Amino acid sequence: MDDVKVLLSRLEGPVNLGFIARAMANTNFSKLSYSGDVEKDHEEALKYAVHAQNILQNSTHV
């Protein structure tokens, strides 16, 4: 699944970003790009990205 990239448009909150990263980790996806006002190192995003902090750290914020 290395060739699949998840793209989120106009993400609304850090909790959503964290949950999506967590779901991606649980389903073997790792490439994430997103737009919106949320920073990938936001405390809430990291809190909800259980075992998926690496996906957030490697994500692309456009």
C-alpha cells in the first residue's frame, strides 16, 4: 500500500487529524497530505494519533 496517498481537504480540527492518522496506521496506510489550519504537531492531534505519531510527523501540510 506504499503507492496510496490519503489526501484530506480543508481539515477542520486537530482531533480529526489524529483520528485519521490512527485509522491509517490500523489499516496499513502511511502517506498523508492535508490542507487546513491544523498543524501536524498540535497537542490534540498527537494525543489522538495513538501509535500513529510517525504518520503525522511525515505528513505533508499544503
